[in-house]
Amino acid sequence: MIEMLITLSDKELWDKTFTELPDNLQDVYYSSNYYQVYQNNSNSTACCFIVKENNRTFFYPFLKTVI
């Protein structure tokens, strides 16, 4: 099992993992570009938690904000 927590500094890995998802799961709301917009306009950091095991992928993008 591989677990990764990445930010937009790893945009290539984010985009690669995103495009490996089935077509019906490649929603704009999971894309790095979508999160880039929010990161640029807030005090948040765009992150993505990825877990890969066998041929399965868990892909969870989110914004981390200090409160």
C-alpha cells in the first residue's frame, strides 16, 4: 500500500493520479487547477491524500486552512 499527502508543489503527481481515475470520476472539482484557484484566493493550502493498493486508488483533494 502506498499513502501520500501532496500539495500543489506536486502538481504533476496530482494530475497524473487524477487522469488515472475512471472517466466518470474525473470531475473538475477534483482537479489541481480547481484547487489552485482557491489556494490563490485564500489563506488555504490545497492538498490531496492518495492511497494506492493493487489496482485501486483513493483520491481525496481538500483545502487545509489555519483557523
